[in-house]
Amino acid sequence: MPSIDHSGFEELTLAAGETVLAEGQAHHDLLVLMAGAVRVTSGGTEISVIDRPGAVFGEMAALLDGEATATVTTLVESRFLRTHDPLAVLRDQPGFALEVATTLAHRLDLVTRYLADLRAQYADRADHLGVVDEVLESLLQQQGAGVEPGSDREPEAPY
């Protein structure tokens, strides 16, 4: 479980069958599962069942200032830590922010490997499945906001 300073978080207990986050709805919550189990669905399809204490939910919507990308529903009574100001918590707790970044990196690695496998499987197809290569190429070219390399120090300082 990630090391979390509980300041900035409130405890939340939900009964079985309650919606934690709803796909497509804007929210500003970041939640950490402390105990229990949840089902994650997207487009009505089950993605996973998670019962690992320390699992984080809502981080993508918080970081991208967007909507929930999946629905999270409790399977049993579940306890969470919740913050309504996730960016402040991530900024103020670098260890927790690193845990979230590592989780996102693992997910990205899995998706990248899956997309590469799809690309290899359908690269030689002449039918509609042959478009997979073009779609994946387009997705792989998508980048977030640019980052300026360097530091905040004076560029012309006498070092």
C-alpha cells in the first residue's frame, strides 16, 4: 500500500453495490481503497475486480481535468480515503505521487504492449482489420502538452 499522509483525505465507507465513480461524469475526487473490493467497468464491460488495499481511483480524471474513464462500483462494503483536492495531495506528498505515477506507467506499458501485438497481428490485412495499423499509429503519435527541457536556474548564470 502506498505511504499516505492522511491529511487532506477523509474516510469514506460505502455499502456493497454503491457507485464510487461513474464513467463520463466529471469529478474532482481521488480515492484510495483501504478495505473491500470494487468492480471496474468501461462501456458496460468489466475491466477488473480490485481488492488490493492502496489501489487508487480517479487519478486520470484528476490529472487530465476530465471525466471518469470507468465506473467503479463496490462489491462489498468498502472503505476509502478520499480527497477533493487531488492535485494538492499529489504535489504535497511526493511519495504518494510516485506511487500513482508508477501505477500509471504500468498501465501504459501493458496497453503499449497490447497495441504493438495488435499492430503485428493485423499489419498484413487488406480488409477492415488492416486499418488497425493506421489507428494505432495515430494513437501512438498523440502527445500531451509540451515540456520545456532544462531547469529554472538562470540560463546565462556564470556556473
